[in-house]
Amino acid sequence: MRNIIYVIAAIAVVSSCGLDVDVYDQLTPYNALNTEDDVKTAVTGIYHELRGGGWNAYNCAWGSLLTMQVGCTDECDCNWNWDVQMDFLWKAETADMGIFYNEMMPAVTKATSLIERLKPVKISAPFKRQCTAELRCLRAIWAYDLYDLYGPVTIVSDPGIALDPGAADAWQPERPSVEWYVGFVARELKECQEHLKKASELSSSEYGRMTKGIAQMYLLKLFLHEAGQEMHYRSGNKDKAKIWWERVDSITSVMQRENQYSLQKDYMSIWSPSNQRTSEVIFPVPNFPVGGLGNVFLAHALPADYVSRDGVPLTRWGGFLVPWDFYDSYDPKDKRRNALLASYWNGRKVVDLRKEYVGKPGAVPMKYQENPNTTGQWDASEYVIDRYAEVILARAEALNELYGPVDEAKQLLHSIRSRAFDNYEGSGYQKEIDAIGDKDVFRDIILAERGWEFCWEGMRRPDLIRHGKLISNARERGKVMAEEKHILYAIPQSAIYENPNIKNNSGF
């Protein structure tokens, strides 16, 4: 576990743990934390781990959480060399599949270290509790996402290891049990909520900090994950799965009652640069048109000859694609399909991507829209990690698993579909849902709806896994190398060389 103690690259702030000033400083583990300003700087440095320099981790480049969650699914194609991921060919030695692991494992350690270092600091008790809760929430989020991608991993939750380079170098643990890992993540996400602000309580300068809603959202993700694991990959014990579905039911009910979030009336407005900080977004990452601090999704997606009708100077690499089979699965009247470009303006004519394309065929995902506040590849649009539509559809899914397609589950689905279709009330689209009486049919409808609702938002891989369909879906698409072992990515071989007590996931 060498290099487990890192310099914290921190962004100095002017308001409580704020995220909106790009002045840099450094703190080492041996610098004293004496004042609130010291703590603000250190905490914001931990937040910076969400950016990964603007490229990986929680943005959208190769090796990011997003691309790890879409790259092996039916909603993804790419004009770059992503075939190892798309064709289920990865191994422990595949460096790109270990980027997230190698970035976020030390991030967890940094959070653990700072949580401990805050304890003796003589500052306002409420402020300390809030900052500690934010750090615990961030750590739990990263721990969960690592777990979802790689299974239980050897995160550093012990401050004695995090703060002692000698102990860190000698620390070579075996991988923890699923029970310990799930318990740790759940406990952290539950306990931190007491001292996290609700979304409605954040000032404008605090936007982007951890909130109670984000902690609840990740508890929901954990519960969904475990329900799917019990249903399809562990015991197959319906009673065990039921416990997790009941927890999904409970947490979504709480989030509904607290009324912190609501659906936007217009689907595309969620990502509009003129409509940032919407009521639907639960977990945003604010961005700035500055190198390393911007949203680079459009740069990755737009065709090289795309021309902005508004004169915005956009970087265009033409990589991200949505296969036509997935695009064509949308109902032609579904307005959500408008987020996928089947044609575009090249300055001379409208290019029909079904007939004219360079590289692979497919539509262009463009939920993020042209933003005048853009510098090169760096877009100021906030990056959306999670939003309230997930809560609604998760609740509908849980109710169906517990009770079948009851009226409440159908009404929840209607609330999502009514935004996607004009004149939905009384339409055939509504009647189709109302007529469903079979649990299995409704389950399949929910999965399909999540695909259309969350295309290229990083939900598809966990959704397919939870429904036991990642591998079968891949094989239906001709991915003959897809096997059950590909439910998880491989632990990077470099980590195993460093700690030979780590056993890789089965099959790797």
C-alpha cells in the first residue's frame, strides 16, 4: 500500500467549504489544521477528487464512472478504441479498466485521513460536524462506486493506516467480506445525514456540496444493488431479496415525503446551460470553463464537422455514439429521443447520420447542450450524476417486486412517461400501462423505461445487472466473449502485485 499518503490538492474557498473559487494550495498530512480557513481548504481539496483533473473519475472521459457504466451496454458505441470494454475482453492487465480504481482508492484514503485530522481542531463544533459529515458522505460514495464496479475492495477506513506511512507500507489485507463492506457503506451514509444540509438549505455558494439527498440517493443505489445480487447472483432467496426491496421502498418513500426534489416539466431543460441548479438534480458537480474544471461531454460526443448555429466555439472529437438499435427502440413520439442527434448542421447542410458518417454508425448523445460559457473543451454546464427520476422509477420497481403492478407503481411510471409524450392523459400510452397485471411484464417495462430515460447517464450497466440481463443482452448483440465473470471488472494487476493477498474477481 505504498503512496497511500498523498498531498492534498486543494482549492481555497471564501465561503464554508464552497466550490467556486479556483485558487490552489497544498496541504501535507503534517501541516497543522488550525483555523476554519485551513479546514475549508482541506475539505474542498477532497471534493476536487470528484474531478480527477477534469477527465476521469466523475466526469465522462475514458475510465470515468460514466464510461465504465455504459461502455459494455447496448446504449454505447464509440469511434475510438473501446473494443476491449464493448466486446467484454478486459483482463486484470487492461490498464484502462483500472483507472477508476487507481484514482478513487487513494481518494478514500485521503478522506479517511482528513476525517481523523479534523477531530482535535478547535473550531466551531457545528462547522466541524458538517465538514466531517460531508467527508464521510464522499468517502461512502466512492466506496460504493468501487464496490459496484469491482466488488468489495481494500479501502482504507482505519485512520491509523491512513495517517501512518509505515503502517500503510506494511498493510497487506485480504479483501473484505461483502457483509462488512455493505455494512460500512450503509452505516456511513445513514449516520452522515444528521449533519448534512438538505438541498433547500444550501446557499448559492454551497451548491455542489454533499447533501442529505445525495446520501439518501446512494443508500438507494446500495439497496437496489443488493436486491439484484440476491435475486440473480447469490442465494436466489426471494426472502433475502425482499428485505432489500423493502429498504428501497422505505428510502424512496422518505425522499418523496421530504419534498426536496421534483421533476422538471421539460426533459431537456435538466441539462440546459440556462437552467442549471434545477429541482430534479440530486447530485450535481458544478463546472467552470477553465482547464481541468469543465464538463467535457460535448467535446467527446460532437462530430468533427459539427457547426454551432449559435457560434459557440466547441471542441469536437466525435467519439460517443448510441447504436441505431437502441435509438430505434424509442417510440418515435418519445421526446426523450430528441436528446440523441440523428442529424446535425455542418455549416453547409444537414448531415443525416444514418446515411453519412465517418467512423461507426450511430446517433450522437447530446443531453448536454451548447453553452456560450465554454472555453475549448471545457464547458461550464454542471455535470449531473443523479436526479429525482431515479427515485421515482426505483420506487415503482420496488413496489412491483413487493406487491406486483399496483396502482401507485403505475402512477409513478405515468409521471415519468407523461413528460415524454404530448397529450399523454387518456392516450394509448397511458392505457397500455394501466392494463398491465403481470409482475414480470411490468418489471420488463420498468427496465425499458429506465433505458430511455437515462440513456448515457451511467445507469445502464447496473440496471441490466440488477435484472440479471447484462450478459444475455450482450450475447444477443453478438458479444460472444461475454461471461458471468464480466458482472464485475477485474482488480488491476498492479494492485495485486503491490498486495499479493488480494485475490482477483472470479475468472480473472
